[in-house]
Amino acid sequence: MELETAYEPWATKLRMGLRRSSAVLDRVGVADTSCGSVTELKVLGSNALDVRCCSAKRR
């Protein structure tokens, strides 16, 4: 899927990515740590396969 953004310098560059939408809000969280913010997204799958995506932003 192509991603679009209004923010420079990415606004003019083709980027690929994944998108997920859900009405369940307890699957995402942000923790403020001494090293910076950490975001976690839990995607519950089938057949005992779950995915956790974590992203960190350093201070």
C-alpha cells in the first residue's frame, strides 16, 4: 500500500507501508521511559499467532 503524508521531506516521496484499523483501543499503548517514548501495538491473530510491533523514539 502506498502511504501519503503532508509532512516534508516525505510528502514528495513514494513510500510503502502497512495500515491497520480497529475499534478496540486497548491494543495500543505508549510508555515514557528514561530513554524516550516507546509505542506498542498488539495485533491478535488466529492459530495462536499474535504480533507485537514496538517503536521507540529517542530523546
